[in-house]
Amino acid sequence: MVTLTATAVIEKSEDGYYAYVPQLAGCLSQGDTLEEVMQNIQEAFELYVETIDNEDIRQILSSKVLITILETEID
């Protein structure tokens, strides 16, 4: 058994939370709470992986997503 790792981006909106996996086009979910969206994106990730050939998913997930903080000044 192999453990696959992906990055999930979670954003808060006025309607709840939205999450997506940048490496996997269309792998996204939402939830009313942070806990709910985290469970939902985990489930979406697992279901997405089930639909793709093992070698293809390993290749797709071998690309890393880097996250950084950007700053600028405004008046």
C-alpha cells in the first residue's frame, strides 16, 4: 500500500468554506464549517484517486504545490 499526499486549499467565504486540490482539476468541495469542509475534501480526494490509474495519479501528485505569503503596501 502506498500513501498519496496532496495539498488542499481551503478558503472561507460568507457562505461557509470552499476547498480544492490544485493538482487535481475538479477535485473540490464545500462545507458549512471548517471540520465539514475538511471531511468533504478528504472524501473528494479519495474518490478522485479511485477513478484514475495508479501510475497516472502518482505522476500527477509528484508535482508539488508551494504556498507562500505575499505582501504589499496600500494607502
